[in-house]
Amino acid sequence: MNKIKFHPSEELLVGYASGDLNPALTVVVGTHIDMCPRCRSVAEDIQNHMATRELHQSAPLAEPDLNSMLEHIMASESPIVRSAKVHEQVSLEGKVFKVPRSLGRHVDRLGPWSHMPGGLWRAPLELDADSRMNLIYMQENASLPEHTHRGSEATLVLNGVFNDEHDEYRDGDFIFLDEHKHHSPQTTDEDCLTLAYLDAPLQFTSGLARLLNPFSSLFFR
Amino acid sequence: MQVMLEKRKSRQSMSSSQREPQEMTAEHLGQLLAEVADTRSRRAFSELFRHFAPRLQSFATRQFGNEQTAMDLVQETMTNVWHKAHLFSPEKGSPTTWIFTIARNIRFDILRKNKHRQNDVSAEDLWPVLSEETSDSDEEFALDTKILMQEIGEYYLQLPDAQRIVVEQIYIEGKSQQEVSDALGIPLGTVKSRTRLALQKLRELISE
Ligand SMILES: [Zn+2]
């Protein structure tokens, strides 16, 4: 595989490991991690640090509470874990694309492809009520009109190559644009499949701000 | 004299029990998990529980600020440890990290439970920790990049029937290997080996 040039920020990797990104962004970052040994290893480091730190301190639990919970657990039935079916590929217009597992687990949720002008296809991937994520396929010589978005946009190249006025992006490249950046993606003589996430300004749920701070010194130097 | 000895003994045992948390190495914790997995050892689980429950409680209280929700997280996390210890593997990380990821997932689901719909994705779908996913040997299964069906075209018709049917269902109908296994009533391993053989053959045919 070619070398990946563009990676998620450490802030995003921390949010991924702590569970504080929303589901859609979790899938985009997780799929990049599947494709990128470098970020896989950083994410593992972050997770280890986080585990050690978060489980360092003991709460003084009352002995009777502990004992009764312990008995209860050892008498319990095994919980049923529903596991998602992992698809290995998606197909469009007779073409079949292999997808990493972090995306393959959600292929059952993929909506129908719709054809858009300019050599583009789009299929929505809905993970929850407010997620906005699409697979976007650009055929050769396609272009997306220049656009701005009220909010941030994360794009992951799954297969192929596209470029905008800033750079060229290939398999595994992760591009994060905030609301102030514009760009006009296009393809030339190769087609491209991307996973694209759109959001209102990047929002983290409550826990992250707290989780982030101690890491700042470690990772954001 | 007798009394003094007793006293010394009890002091020693006291200080060693206080030191114990620091001596819980990853190896020792991993050993306990293995005992729970292999022999359902209640003693090993009790030791794990006494180590982790108060830590999870502290973590969860900081997260939720609510005693009852925190206790729910502790109980749910440790219930999974008791029943799913066989899913821990030391190659993938330390016992503390493994248990943290279980708790992280439970926290994620608790935080979303009230405001979201039934069909929403669960933490286990995002970070599988407890599902026993069949791990496909992705690399040998995949063609190098994307496959143009036009390119495969008539070549696949030259495959032996058993392989051709598998290739049709996977690459044309878009089924997963598991679905093909179910549809044809053959083991998953057979589907995989037929796919692999078929792809080898196709590569040869195309490059000829
Ligand atoms: Zn990366």
C-alpha cells in the first residue's frame, strides 16, 4: 500500500479511544486506524495510558456491597452480545471495493446509491438519528462543486485518488476541514471512493474535555 | 515472647496486604483471567473483582457523578469479565486496558441510552471488545484493489462449479462469506478456501 500522508489529529485519536466522538466520526477515525499502522499504534498507546490513569484510583467500597455484587455476578447468566455482521466489501455499478472491518461492520446500514450530476454517486450511512455520513464515489474526471459547510468535514479515502486545490489524497488519507476551509475535490484519470462525514462544529460529549487535558502535555507538545 | 511474635506476624501480614495493589502485575492479572476462563475459578474472579471493582467505581463516579449509575457500570463491566474472560488475549494488550475498554463501551451506551432510538449503533459495533467475530484472513481473500467485474467477465465461467458459485455469490450478488456459507450449507472455512482458490485461478487467467 502507498504511504499515508494525512492522519487524524491526536485530539481525534484521544476522542476515539475514550469514546467521546460521535458514532459517525468514530467510524471514520476507526476505519483510518484499520488502514494506518502508525495511527493504530498511537491509538493503542493512548488507550493504555487512559486505562492506567482512569483505573488508578480506588473508591472505598463498603464490604457488604462488594460481597453482594460479587455473589450476584457469579450467579448471573452470561450476557448476550449481539455482534454485527462484518462485510468485506461494498459494490457500486459493477465495481467491488474492499472495505476495512471498522466500516464493514456497518455496511448493513448503507442506504441506496443515488447518482448525482458530475460523475458522482452517494450512499448514506446512518448510524443514529443525527449522524450525517456518506460513501461518495467519484468516477474519473468528476468534480464536486466548491462548497463550504457550516461545520466540519472529515473525508477518508478508501480507494483511489482525488485532489483539491491544496493537495492530492490517496488510500487511507484522512482530511479534516473546519467550517472556514473551502475546497473543490476532483478526480482526473482515476476514480475514487471516500467516506465523508459532515457535522455542525465538532462537538464532543461531556467527558472529553476532562479526558483531553492530561493528555495535552503528553501528545500535543 | 509469644505475644511479640504474634504481633510481628500480624503487622507483616497487614503491610503485605496493603502493598498488594501495587504488586498486581499485568502478568498476575492475566493469569487470573486465564483461570476464570479455563476453570471458572471463583477464587481468581474474587481477586480480580477486589482489584478492579473499586477502581471502576471511582472511574464511573467521576464520569456520571451518580452513585447508582456508577454501580451499574461496575456490575455490568465485571459481569462481562466473569463470563467473557476467554476473550482476553495478552497479545492485544494488558488486562487493565481490556477491562477499561469494556467499561468505556458500557459508559458509551449508558450515556446514549436515554436520548436515542432502538436502531442506533451500539458501542460494541464501534469498538468490538466482547463479540466473537470470526476473523477472516482478509488479505488472502481480497483481490489487490478493486475488481472490475467486466474484467473478470467470462473468466469466472472457466472456474470449477463449486468455486464459480462462491465467486458469483460474493462478487456479483455482494454476499458476505458467512452468508454464502449459510446459503449453500457449507462451512465458512470451505467458502474461504474456495474463494482463495478461485481468486488464484482468476489471477492466472487474467494475466495470461
Ligand atoms: Zn494515520
